[in-house]
Amino acid sequence: MTASFDRDVIVQQMRRIFMPRGVAVVGASGTPGKLGYAIVDNLKNGGFAGHVYPVNPGADEILGYRCYKSLDEVPDDTDVALISIPARAVASVVPSAGAKGIAALVVISSGFAETGERELQEELVRLAREHNVRVLGPNIYGYYYTSMDLCATFCTPYNERGGIALVSQSGGVGMAILGYSRSRGMGVSAIVGLGNKCDVDEDDLLEFFGQDPNTEVIAIHMEDLKDGRAFFDTAQRIARQKPVVVLKAGWTDLGARAAASHTAALAGEDRIYDAAFAQSGVIRAHTLEELLDWSRALQLLPDPEGEDVVIITGAGGLGVLLADACVDRGLGLMSMPADLDEEFKACIPPFGASGNPIDITGGEPPETYRKVIDIGLTDPRVHSLIIGYWHTILTPPMVFAELLGEAVADARSKGIHKPVVVALAGDTEVETAARYLEERGVPAYPYAAEKAVAALAARYQFWRSKNDAGISS
């Protein structure tokens, strides 16, 4: 619902939301276990350096902050008001917010269109427009912006910084995002709940994150689009500068009905979304795991310099799975030049397989992996590498992870930056090896060959989209 706002105005509005000088909490509470207590506690203990202004007519102080009787009394540097009061009282706050020059209400409160109270929600939007106040929500968990140590939410604190902005329409999906991010050591620039998105929408956030220096990748979970044309017009610009990955839920009839029941979403025709995503350069994920895996990989992987992909594996069967996945995902396996084929052959046993995939077999020591990987990294005709590791006693998982990490670091020190992804087959030790590699900028996937290929394909999709638009890497 941003058609009436200029792009520069939207960015300024969003900057005040994500980089506020002061935050008011309407419905703040001094009672542990209450939403209003959790919000103030997160702002304080999350490390937010701006001002926090609890608003509660029945309290003088909450968690060490002076408490204000109403929004009219808060200082003039208040940019955002977090709202946690009954739904029917929310609209009454808007005139005070407008008079104070507050940029936005972040409405945590539920009980609007998702429960059938559409008129209540429409009245909130009407008043907000009248008083020049934006509304994020209602029916949301809040938001995080890590460069400001801003945990404006009643949910788990999170302040691990990274380059991925994650947007979700659902609170439950938002918390899954948070858990994945922490477990993978991913780090984010932001996590934002949209809920019923009566006003602030995905296109507002695309405008902000598109120019945000703290954000490298934008990942969005959506159930519907309130203004499809505004979103796709914005996405067409942003998705060719920064990767935009979207998980569009509610693509089945049953899923669409479920979406309508909890955020009042109108999910729409999936084939229309599919075509629009492709046309605008958006990378479409079909599962939550894809959304998060691909966002992580897009942050870690450099752009390729061409389409020629080489598979190196320690197990022939794994190589077959990887090759099939490449075909399925539209990746081009390199037709091996004779001289390069001979170079690889010189490093592997006679019963191994050259060509592409290159199978070094499972009976080889770490040195063989390293020699073959070094060839793939240094030859400029190889544009990307997919490594299929097989757990053996001769080359244990962490030994492999360390040698690959060193090989990639050595190549980078020489100015060689090419995409490398890893699929690890083996016992549970491969999970530790995968974490080690990701900490060194190499996307790694235990137990699932296809995930590594899909992650690389996401980077190729973004790279091709930029090339089609004439944007250099």
C-alpha cells in the first residue's frame, strides 16, 4: 500500500523505523510475563543505545526507565511507537503519534482483520494516513535491526550481525528464521514481522533494504501481496542489485485457506506469482529450508565468471546425484578440455574417473583431494566447483574440511574468487565439518547432495539476472 509515497519518502520513513533515536512502548508493563514487559526488557538488554520511553498511566518507572502517562508526554525524539494494547484502543493512539511527529506505529496487538475485524483495521489505516503515520503490522512479533542492537519484539533476543534481511508474514516462521540463523551462525541485518501488513508492506522493505549498506541479501516469506504491482515494480529494480529470495506460501488451495485464517491473506493465483517472480529477477524458494539455505549461500558465494561447473567427488554414486541435480537446476557441467582432463588424471588412481564428474574414489588420502581441488580452483576455465565428500578413515571429515578451507583461502589470497559448494556424505562428524567450512565462507551441506547444487543454482540465477539487466558484478 505504498503507491501514494515517493521512493525517497519511503526510505526516510523506513530509516526512522530501523534507526530510531527514541522508541516508545505503549502498553509497557512492569510485570514479568506480560508482553509489555518483554518488549521493554528486550530493548534494554538487547543493547539498544537510543532512548526507551515506556507508556503506562499506572506506573512511574519500568525496568529503570521513567514511565509516561500517555504518548502525548514522550520526548520529541520518539521515532517509533511499539503498541501492545487491546486492538480496539490502538486507533485512539494515532492522533497523538501524528502530533508528536512519530514515523510509525509497530502494532504487536492482535484482534484485527485476522479475526474478522476488518473495519477496525481499516479505521486504523485511515487515521494513520490522515496523521502521516506508517503502520507496521498489526498482529506481529515486532522486528530486529542488528546494527542498532534493536530488539523491538516480545520474542527471543537476537543481535548476531550479518548481511541478510529476513522478512516474514508469520510469527511462527519468523521464529524459525531466528533459530536457523542462530544455529548456523548466520547473522542477520534484520528480522521483520509483517503480520496483516495493513500498511507497511514488502515493497517498503525492499526499498529500504535495497539501499541499506548493512544488507547484502533480502529473504521474504509471504502469504499474499496487498499491492502486487508495487512489489514487482520495486523487485525488478532491487533484485538485480541484491539477491531477493521469496518463499510464497499458500500456493495450494488448502494453504491459501489456511493463510486467510490467520493473517486475512488473499493468496492469489500461484502461476501468476511464478511468472512475475521470474520476470522481476526474484529467486523463488518452495520451502522454508530453501529460503534460508539459499539466503545463506547467496551471502557467502561470489559471482561466477561463467557457466562451466566441475564436480569433484570421493564417491561415484554421489557424483551421479550431483550431476543429476545440476541438470535439474539448469547448471552447465563443463565439457572437459583434453589438457585439463590429463591434469586431473595424473592426480587420481587408474580406477578413478576423470571427465566431469571427477571421481577420486574413497581410498585416497587427503593429498589427493587437495591436488584435485587446487587444479579446479586455479584453472580459469573452471568457473565453479561442487565438491562431493565421502567420509572415510583415510580422510576424516575435519581433515577434509581443513584442507578445503586452506585451499580456498590460498586461492583467495591470489585473487581467485570462484563459487565452491560442498555436499558431505558420512557419519554425524560431517555436521561439524560443514559448520567449520561455512565459518570460512564455503556453503556446506551434510547428508544432502542436492542442497549444495540448489544453493549454487541460486547464485547463478542472481548472476544471470544481473547480466541480463546489464549490471556488472
